[in-house]
Amino acid sequence: MWGHMLFVSSILISKDAMWTITKLFEGYFFFGRSYPWIVSVIIGVVFALFITHAGLALRKFPANYRQYALFRHHMRGMKHEDTTLWYWQVITGFALFFLATAHLWWMITHPGDIGPHESSARVWGDHFWVLYLLLLFAVEIHGGVGLYRLAVKWGVFEGKDPAASRRNLRRVKWTITAFLIVLGLATLAAYVRIGMSPEVQAGERYVPAWVGQPEEHAP
């Protein structure tokens, strides 16, 4: 997820930077032309891992409303921060069933429509900014909490004082989460701004000046 954020945020550097990363995944710099199906394969593997992770995580979800209400009652009574974090991991994980699935499926079925202009047209013209805004908060909170809980579970950076280590880990976790959310919001705003431009609304595909004529995607 962090790698994905760095890739898409390349638009903050320049359109050329984002185009270069896109074409890298399409094999352009290895084969001399783009093969968007490579992106479909990569995202297909990610999708399979996502489904596997979701299936395993479902075992820990409350099985019915009674279990959910009982957990909420205990959580409010204990006021234990790690327990509350687990609750938000469940909530965001449930949201990701729908948000991440929609995003991944679109990328699998439209691998050739990823790029500075193409992605911006989708974000603004097709109103995907709503999906991506919700996905940004859900994925960063879910992933950050998950990594924190793994670190606690396996005693990473535990030191001599586990309680102090947990407090420090939570600070690091929220710092990273806040940074990624701010980066994501700036990135989304950049795609919206580009999506409003006349050339994007006219359906022009972006190609850097140094490339020359737009290439044809290989089948």
C-alpha cells in the first residue's frame, strides 16, 4: 500500500514522472512498447492476496449482531486504546471489501487507461474521487493499525518497557498514517486539478515531449 501511494503520488513531481512509472509497469522500457496486460497480471496477483487476506480476517469478525454489541459494550467499558484500534481495523477492513474490490477490478479490466491524463479523467470526469477519498482513509488506517498490531504481537521494538514501547509505536503509527493521508489528499487534489484541464476533458492521452508520437498499445 505504501509503494502504491508513492507510485501514484509521482504526479506531484510531474506528469512525466507519473507517465514513466506507468510505462515501467507496462514493460515499455524493457520491450520497447507497452503491454498493459502485464499490469492486469500484477493487479490480479494483488487481488488474489487481498481476497485471501480478507477470508482469513473474517474468522475474527463478530459473527452476528449480538457478538458485535457485546464487543462494543466491553470496548466502551475498558477504554483500552489497542482494543479500540482493533475495532477500527475491523470497520475499515469491512469497508475495504467494497472500496478496494471496486478499485482493483477497474485496474484489472482497464490497464491501458492509467496515466497522467487518463487517471485524472477517471478521478474527475468519472467521479472516482469519491471512491478514492474513502479508500484513502480506510486503507491507511487499516494498514497502519495492522502493522502496529503485528509489531506488538511479535514483540518488535519491545525493549525493556513494553508499555512505553507500545506508546512509542502508536506515535510512529499515527505519524506515518497522518503523513500518508496528507500525501494522498495532495495527490488526489493534483489529479482533480489536471482532470479539469481542457486537454483532459477533450480526451487527449498524455505523452512526454521526448517520446514523440503516441505509441500503440500491444495486444
